Amino acid sequence: MIPPLEKVIGDLSEYYQVKIIDKANNPNLKLTAMFNDLPLEDVLMAINQTLDTRLAPDTHK
């Protein structure tokens, strides 16, 4: 089963210790991917380009 984007966002937030927001709010997207030793910015860029979404780290503290 392919996980929903919401689960992927949660996993990435936990791994990188940064809250990630979906500025496009696309609840129906799904993603399976592996990223090894990449900076968060590169991972988000790959996901955004692949799914045409707008994931970004939350810069508000």
C-alpha cells in the first residue's frame, strides 16, 4: 500500500526534526520513495516536482 502524503510529511518531520507544511494542501496524493543522506531541501524539491505540490519547512517558530 502506498502511504498518503500526510504520512510522508509526518515521517520527514520526525526524521529531520523540522515541521513540514503542505502549502498546496493536497490530501489525496500518495508517495513511495527512498532518499539516502540528502538534505531536507533536496528531498522536498524532489517531492514537490514529482507530485506538483508545495511542501516546505515551517519557518514560524
